[in-house]
Amino acid sequence: MAVEDLNSSKSGGPVVPTLSCRGLLTPLGHDAVRLDPHGVLGGWQERNLEVTIPSVLDHIEDGEARANLLRLLSDEGDVVPFQGMVFTDSDIYKALEAVAWAAIRLQPGDQRLLRAQRLVELLTSVQQDDGYLNSWVQGSPTVQRWSDPQWGHELYTAGHLFQAAVAADRAGVLPGLLTVATRFADLLVTRFNSADSEYLDGHPQVETALVELYRNTGNRSYLELAGRQLDLRGHGRLGEDRFGSPYFQDAVPVRVATEATGHAVRQVYLLTGAVDVGVETGDQELLAAAIRVWEEMAVTKTYVTGALGSRHRDEAIGDPHELPPDRAYAETCAAIAAFQLSWRLLLATGQARFADAMETLLYNAIPASTSISGDRFFYSNPLHLRTGHEGGHEDAPTQRLAWFGCACCPPNLARLLASVHDYVLTSSPDGIQVQQVAALQAQVSLPGGDVRLDLRTGYPYDGALRLTVETELSEVWELALRIPAWCKDFQIRIDGFPIPAEVVAGYLRLRRDWQGRCEILLEMQMPVRQITAHPRVDAVRGCVALARGPVVYAIEDADLPAGVVLEDVYLLRVAGIGPDDGAPSVELIVAVQSVPTTVLYTDQPDLPAAPELSEPFQIGIGPYHRWANRAPGAMRVWIPTAPSHHRTH
């Protein structure tokens, strides 16, 4: 049976392919899913609404971003100097997008909406007559438009404006923002969508934003400009600068690229735009290129937490298997971009591996960035913070900070969490797919009637889920449950009766007439898994990472007895699951290496002997994403394992 276009672009979430160009799966309407605020994912979204979004608005209103716009209204004779990064406007746009997606939970007149509307009015008042809007260029007499393609970020900031405007229009809030965006987009089309224009922005992002603006307005010139930006890139037009063309994603044309390289966020945003343009135009070459690079990245350049980027110097993706845990840059924005890319690839292909990648990010790399309180953040997310680390720099701190000089991550998190329920379920001509397990209620429109879903679960810490399906629809359709790649053993019952079940390409596909009320109980076993890396990831050779379900665990200083140095700890064995303090701990039997000398290097006539270890003792460790919430201190995901004769059973 065919799914009707009941969830139109105007009622959709962040990604709504046009009906004629949709892939195998379709996102639901923005109001189709309601996460349970008592669940893990719903609780995080609630905290984002109540704490993170107001905190982000505070920093924008009181800091550089709003001040840079206000200075454009100044009557002072002297020009008020610009403050901060040249792309501070994008912080405002991401915050506006967060408020727009969150508006479904807000009452008219809510202070968050009023604060956002005042920012829209400020943008309207400073936008130039021809539609141009950029506070760095407008208030800097010595800076001309489009004069710094490498570092100016003019199209990058415009892209975030377009995404905010799409969110506002689809949510029916923040009047005036779409007009601001389309005026600027029309200027870009006039200026750059011609055969003689070769202008590129050093930071890809406008491509995916232009496609979504096209999807929302029907103005095909926006889609054409996005395609032109993709085809111009990769020919060295931006020059080398100090990091080289790969940094700007300008060394290899998108269509022939075979590997991920350069600045991690730029790389993933570029691929995201390629998928969007490929889907809308039917360009299979673009889509195939994006999949090819995603695969190379997933197989050789992705951390066990899902994070990307191993180099601090240029925030870049490194060589194959260059994944040092202590030097991981693993920027929060790169994890968010990877989540968005995988979502688009999931919609376009229907392949479960992309939903698996999203799950890893959703419960590891992305939440690690935000404190339990919801108002402090990491910019980079290493997998090992060494004992004695000097953590005063915002790019590699020992604890989360309230804001950053480069503040791209906090508002990016806010907009993702405000819309995270849009990434949980999909529909298709066959029926409904549960892509991410979360406690929720949903109503999905299928031809002939609605389907109501109620999912109860403690996921990701509990592998059991109870899904109630209610519908008056008297047709056969398929309910597909994704079985995560980590799950090797599960049982399923429908209305109390066990049923034979086979996972096909990552999904348990239940096809039947669901009329009435049915209850599904799926129990996925969650043993503690010991993960080893590819042998060429020599930075973690001889170590294991521990995971339970989709959640990766880490040892912290706070888990160890006083006086024990984290780097001296060896894993002997896993003892089991421990107490649940918000998340269940994993109990380990460990020992400490004897360090009898302070000499850095020692001659060895033979191969080094096995380390001398202390008597075993037991510790409990928590999820990686919760580290540094108790106290600043050392942490590691990859734990050295003791030689076999030291292990106990």
C-alpha cells in the first residue's frame, strides 16, 4: 500500500524531501511523535527546553552575537568594533531554529518565543535593502562583500539563517524570519547562480540549507544554486592557505571523492548537501559519492563513540586508523553533522547501518558534550584525558564550560535536541519503521486511518521495550523494528505469545493486519561487550573499550581509590552490572601496575616482561557520556588489558 503525502513540508521537521523525489523512507510530521519526558531521550529533550535553550539565549543576548547586530543601528560617529568570530550571526540563527522546533511544546506568549521574536525583529531592522545580511561585513568599512571566501563564512552563516527560517515556517512561529531568509537567498541566486560565477565559501553548509529552503518554498533556483556550489568545489579555487585545499573541501570534486579528509565539520556538511541535492535531482552519482565517503569514514576514521576528527591543529579527520584517544578532537558539531548525514542516508536508502550510526552518536559522542545540568558544554570530546592534563584551554578542558569563544556547539546542540523526536520513526509504502528506541507516544497517518503507538522502555540502559499498537485500519501493513547491530540475542512476543522472528538487513519486519489493539514485547539482551579496535589503530593496541547496548563506558578518577593513577590501571575481567545511579554501572576487576622507577626509558636485553600488578580489586564505572559530571579529572575509554596469566575467572 502507498503512504499518502499527509505529512507535508509545511508540517514537517528538519528534513522533508519533496514527494516526487523521496527515497525509500519518509520522515513524519513534526507533531507526530511526543517523547516521554520521564524517558532517557525525552528527559534530555525536556532539559534542553527548560535549561539549554534559555541558557543559549542568555549568552546570545548578553554577548557578542547580539551586540554585533546592535552596532549596525548605532548613530555614533565612530564604528563600533566587531567582536568575536566572523560567524557569530550563525549562533543566533541556530538558537532561533532551536526555539522554532521547540515551539510545539510552548504556549503563545512564552518568554522563549518572545525573546526569539525580538531577535527576528533585530535581523529585519539591519538587513540591507537588497537582502544582504552579515554583521561582520556590514559594520566593517574595510571589509567588502565576498572578499574572503576562505574565512569569511558569508554563505555558511546564510545557510544557518535559511535553516532557522524553514523551522520557523514549518512550526508556524517567528513571523518575518522566512522573509528575511528568502530575501537573502534571492540575492545569492542573483549573484552566484550563473555560469560566470565561481565563488565558493570555505565552509560548506549553505548547500543543504538551500535544498531545504527549496523544499519549503518550491523555488527551484535555490536547489540549482546548491547544486552549482557542489560542482564548483574540489578544483582548488579557494587556494591552499596554511591548512591546504583539503581543509576547505576543495582538493577533490565531490563526485569522484573516495575518502573523508580535511576539516571534519566541513567534510560532513558537504556530504549532507550532496545527499540532499542527489535525492532532489535524482543524481545517483552524487548519492553514491556520499555513501562511498561515509563508508570509508565509518570503517577507518570513526571513533568508537561515533565521533569524528583526530587532529586539533586543523580540526580535521586524520589518516586511516589515526584514532588516538587522548588527542581526539572529536568536535561536538562534527558529531551532530554526522548524525544529520546518517539520517539523510537512512531516508534515501532504507539501510539500517545508518540508523545504527545515529544510535551510536545519540548515546555517546553527542550527549558527552552536555552536562547533566544542561547548561555546560564540551567543544571537543576526547576518549582519554590524562592524569595531570592542563585543562585551561576551551578546546580541551577538564570540565564543561558555559560558553566558548567559538560558540558553535551549544546552539547546535539546542537545535538538534529540540527536534530529536523527528529522527525516531519513519514511514514507507510498506508501513512504519521504529528507527530509534525511546519512550514515546506517536500518531502516524496511513491511507485509510491513523495508527497510534505507545512505546515504554528504559532504553538505552534497558533492552526491553513494550510497544502498543492501536488502529482502526483494517489492512495488512508492516511494522519494522530495527534490531541494533550490537544485539545478538532477543525474544519477541505479540499479545503474550512468542513468535518466530528473523532479522533481515537489520530489521525485524512484522507484517499483519493490526486492527484493534496489539501489544509487542521485545527483549534485547544487553551483556557487557569488550570491543577491540582494528590492529592498525595502534594507539589502543592491547586495550578494550566496554559497552552495554549502545552505550560506551569509561573509567574516571572518581571511580578509583585515592592515590591510584588512572594510567596504571589494567583490566582483569568484567564482574557484571552494578548499581543504577541514573545509569547502571559496569563492575570491573582491575589491578594496578607497579611503577618502581621514575626513569622515562630503560634498556631491556629481552622483550619487556609482563607488568607487575597489584592484588585485584573491584570498581564500578559509568557511561562515557556522563564523565566529568562528578568532578574534573582523568578519564579513559580504552582500558589496557592484563596479560592472560594475570586474569582471574
